[in-house]
Amino acid sequence: MPTESCRFCHHPFHSKPLLRFENFPAAAQNMPDETNLHLDKGVTLEVFECESCGVVQLNNDPVSYYREVIRAVAYSEEMKAFRLKQFSEFLQKYRLEGKLVFELGAGKGEFLALMQECGAKAIGIEYAKSSVEEAQKTGLHVFQGYIEKEQESLLDAPYDAFFVLNFFEHLPEPMNVLNCLRKNLTDNGVGLIEVPNFDMILKKKMFSEFIPDHLFYFTKDSLKRVLEMSGFEVLECKEIWHDYIISAEVRKRAKLDISHFYTYQEKMKNEINVFVDKFSPQSVGIWGAGHQSLALISLSSLKGKIKYIVDSAPFKQGKYSPASHIKIVPPSTLKDNPVEALIIMAASYSDEVASIVKRDYPQMKNMAILRDDGLELVSEL
């Protein structure tokens, strides 16, 4: 059944198709011969654009053979020479000589053989049993299969690199495939993904480039977008092979490491507590009941050490700080029930608050401001 939403982000298509072709060839392969010609019928082909991510795609079901790679590359000496040079440069660029690389949709091993010739340890997966058998006869390491789910563990993984060469545009579950490839890469793993160039199709008005076999039509921008959505950093994206192909080099995006926040938290906690401990128990106040100060008060274990929290917002006054349970009071409390010292935690308003304290509460001699890099003393202790 035709799909009504994007195969990448699952948002709806625009209500009307960009293009609609009737009596269109139902497939670009498995052409009818004389015996079954009477069974062949044209189809209606509709081209849609996703409202959200903007990827252009067909809404029809994939062709029956979408898992299989059918290449004419074996008949082109020019293409073989081009790929040999390309693979050699790619392997050298990312130091992949002798490393384990993986090709999704290896066909009969046409490209896999070139990768090995360039010095990689190449392994491929191909759905068509006959293609796998032909590749294996030549000594290539190709196993039969297809990526259906992102949780799949691939044979001999993790890989240092992967290749998906003019196969990605056929896949009805592309996010599952990309996520699976990423999960089966080493931490610094890279990849090469190539698709037909929709930028060129648009520029040259090549309406005949649409075929039911190709579910997706990527510009450089939309290809980069979906690759980044799938956890990859796009290192380079360019047009190759007479501008017919978009070639994207990617790297597995590293998980963000912000564990150093703990070190900074401990620094802040120590500086605040050293300041507070210089004074009598529960004789220090804090000005500021914003979210940053509330977090710092709780994470710095100030419950029982702080007399009260000052805040000028009436809706906070008379209530208590979450987690640390310190009463929030109006600024006038600094006169009615003074403290020995005051820490200002008012973020971008801290300097303004310090000026107010100096002007309206001159008796406050011991004061500090919490800056981004730590506690700053603004009065003599």
C-alpha cells in the first residue's frame, strides 16, 4: 500500500504530490519477455516531499527485488578505474589499509574486489543468493543477508568503515539501516554513502530519472540532513562521476562527554562551603532563587547552613527552596533579620543586585558573587 508519511521522520507529506506520472514503467529491472508481456502494465508514480525534513520520495511500495543489487559496473572499464582511485584515496585518507571494512549491497563483489585490491579487509552482505555464490567463487568474503532492524549485529563487527554505493535510495527502512551501520562501527568508524544526484536532476529537468526502484531523491542538503539525523557527522559531501552521484563521507558521531561538569561542580561546592564555614552557623544568606542558585544550593549541601534565601519576586517569597527547604524572603529581611554574610547567585543580574545591596544595605560588609568561574569576593571578610 502507498505510504502517507515520510520514511525518515514519519511526518506527513505535503497534501499534493510534486509530480504524478501515469502509465509509468513498473520497474527498471526484471523486464518482461515475450511469454509474459501480456502481464506487464504501467503504474501511476507519485513524487512527494516531506513537510518536515524535506526529503523527496515516492509513496509507492518498493519493487520486489529492492534487497538485491543489480549493477552494470562490470561492463565499464572507466567506472572500475574511477572506483579504484576513489577507494585508494579514501582508505589512505582515513588510514584504513589493513582495516576491516563492510559493504552493504555487495552484489557480485565488483566493488568489494577493488577495496581489497586497495589494501582493505573487505566483507560484504548481499541478499541475492546467486550473486553471493558468484562472489564467493572468486574468493571474496560475502555473506547472504539484508539489514532489516537497527539492533542487528553484523558478522565480524565492529567495522572500521562501511560503504553503501548507489543502494541507499532503494531502501524502504533507511533509518534502520543507518542506525544498524552506526552501531556496528568502531568508535571512530567512517563511511561512504552514495546516491543519485537530485540536484542535477532538478537543474537539468530530468523527469525521466524517476523510477519505482528509487524510493528517494536526495539533494546534497537533504542527504546531509538524514545522515546527521542518524548519528553521523558529515565530513564531506560532493558531486562525482560527471555529477550523476552525490558522495558523502561520514564519521560516527561521538557521544558528548561532559563528565568534567562534575569537577566544576565540586569546585563550586568547595568554594561556597569554604566561604560559608567562615561564619557562624546559619548566619549566611543567599540572594537569588532562580533555577541555577536552587540547583547549586542543593548540590552544595547547604541545607542547615544557610539562614534564608533573598529574592525580589513576590511570588517566591514565603515559600521554600526545592530539595534544600530553605525559606525564601523579601530583600527587606536583610534589615529586619540581618546575616553576617551574603552570597549573590543571580546569574546575569548579579552585578545589579550587588549595587542594590551596597546602596540599600550598607551594613552588609561580607559579600561574594558567584561567577561562571567561581566565587568572587566583593567585600572584606
